[in-house]
Amino acid sequence: MLTNLHQQPADALLALIKLHNADPRADKIDLGVGVYRTGEGDTPVFGAIKAAERKLVEEQDSKAYLGPEGDMGFVEALMPYVFGKESPDMGGRIEGMQTPGGTGSLRIALAVAKRAGIRRVIVGVPSWPNHAQICADLGLDVVEFNHATQAGHTDMDALRGALANVVEGDAILLHGCCHNPTGIDYSHAEWDEIAQLLSQNKVLPILDLAYQGLGNGMEEDAYGLRRVLVAVPEALISYSCDKNFGLYRDRVGALYVMAAAGEDLPRMMSNAHSLARANWSQPPDHGAAAVRLILEDEGLTAQWLDELDQMRDRMRQVRATLAAAGKAGAVDLTAFGGQNGLFSIVPISKEQVLEMREKHGIYMAGSGRINVAGLTMGNIDKFVAAVAEVTA
Ligand code: LMR
């Protein structure tokens, strides 16, 4: 029976981790998977997380099951950061649950949407490849529109066109900030328009917020999400702490459901809980418990926010250096300065991406996406020179 299975390709992005590790060149550069790196190329555990983990070891007196919703203290402590301190549950209309990372949250969000009658998911492309993969696995059709123009701006006409053609049973998946893979985010004025457009039609918004705090700040990066939520009756929100708390392999995320009427939330959440039970039963505790301990402690919260500021400042510095380099062969790097988060796209062909890897030991996604945090003051010149060479 099992011999009926067909070979599946390895995930192209995750495969880069192994390819890079196996490369013996000392000056290789990893610009592949999205993990933050310091100016020394390290991905250390946040100091605030280390402190919270020590506290957890000291204080945690049981590891008994918590239930499919996970650590609700964690889920609720995050809400003022995501939805705003004024009304973190939008007047009783938002409830959440813990999930294994942003991927677990998206999986449940899309499965709940499907149970509710969603058939198509509108996605701006390029997008994070796992979005389409989860939709395909759930049997949801993906309808694509262009996220960005050739000139490197958001393609609002394409978005308006996609929204003009929605039918009953459509959802739209939007990146809240730090667009993956382009780094090209909607401006405040554009979010205002998107919120207004969404308020006028029946499409279900699914907001993916996986990089809050890595773009322009915790509050700033929530602008679009909050604008949309005040304009629409209901929405699903997928959240990841993997980047902004540096908890990647611990898989820490949350799913929030916003209902038109708070009284409907128990029914909606019962679907999310039963789907979690069927998928992983209950989410892993450790990382989420550490985040909760940080958010319950003013000192640790300040330390975490300070560490996040330093990450953002470093990425801004890398972006400014790339922008100042101007042209690298046929590629204009100027726009990288104004983009947000870990990612930007170098507009080069798949063959040129391969040449970057084979000739220069520079690992980037096949789409030309780079993780700007992989660049340091010590390797950025090599990167710019390599782009110039492969595009000359
Ligand atoms: C990425 O896009 O590199 C990250 O979101 C990591 C992942 O799981 O793909």
C-alpha cells in the first residue's frame, strides 16, 4: 500500500538550510530561511526569553495537559499588542487559542474557513509558499492577484480588481506587515482604502501577522490589521511569535477569531478546538509559557521590546547600506531601503540564483528572495559584488 506514494520534493526553502550547512566555504552567506541574525551572523536566544525560561524551570509545577486551546494566559496577554490596548477583544468579539507557530494557526484558520463555506482564497502573489500549500492540502482554490508592481510598489489596482470580482464563499489572505517575500507593505492610506473596500463586500479577511515589530514597531506594524478589524464584521487572525520572540523551533503562535456578535464565538471556537484536537491535540507549551511570563512582567517586557528594537535597527542599517550601494549590475538596490522586515526580492532569474549559490556561496530562495538579516557589515560588499557579477 505505502509503495503507492509518490516522491515529494523537499520544501525548497527548508532544503536551503541543509545545502548551506554542507557548503565548506568559509565565506558562504545564508540569505535563505527567515531567521534573524546579529551583525556577527548569530541567532541567539533573546535575553528576555532566557530569563523567562529560568523562571519557568523554577516555577512551573506541572506539565499536565492544558487542552486544545493551550495556554490561555499567553493568548490573552498578547491581545493588547495585536489588537490595541484600548479594546483588546473588540468589545467581547475576539477570542483566541494557542497554536504551533504561525503555520499551525493558518492551518486551523483555513480549515475553519472551509467548514464555514469558504471555497476560494484570494492571495497577492508572490506570497509565502506555505500559504498556497496549505490551501491546496485543504482543497481550497487559490485566486491570485499581483501583490506588487514592477516598479516595486504595492499593486493597488490588482487588489481593487480582485476585490471587485469576489463571490460568496471567498476569503482574502493579507500579510499584516513585513510582506513575505517582497518586503513591500501597504501604506497607511492604502490600508484605509483596503479596510473600506472590505467593509463593502462579503469576502472573509484572513490576516497573517508573523513579523510584528520587525517592520516599523509593534504599534506601527499592527496598523493595517486594526484598520481592517474595525471595518469588517468578522475575520480570522493568524499570529506568530517565532520571529518577534526568536522562538522559531519552539513553534509559538495563536489563532484569533473575530465574530460579528460575541455570543457566536463559543460555536466558532469549538470548531477551531476540534480541528486542533484532530491535528495535534494540544500545542507545545514551553515557548508560549515563556512568552506569557515575559508579558506578565514589566521588566521582562521592557527587555524584550528593547531587544526587538535592536533587531529592527540592525535590519534598517543593512537596508540603508544596500540602498546606498545603488546599482549592483542590472539590479537597483535603492528600493530595499524603504522595504520592511526580513525579506526583499532581488529581481534575478532562477539561473542567476543558482550562480549566486554555486559560484559565490550565497544562498537565497529560488524566487530571488533574500533574508536581509543574513547580511552583515562584513559580507554585504561581497553580496553586492556578486549580484553585480551575475547580472552584468
Ligand atoms: C520563511 O519564510 O523563511 C519563514 O517563514 C520560515 C518558514 O517556515 O518558511
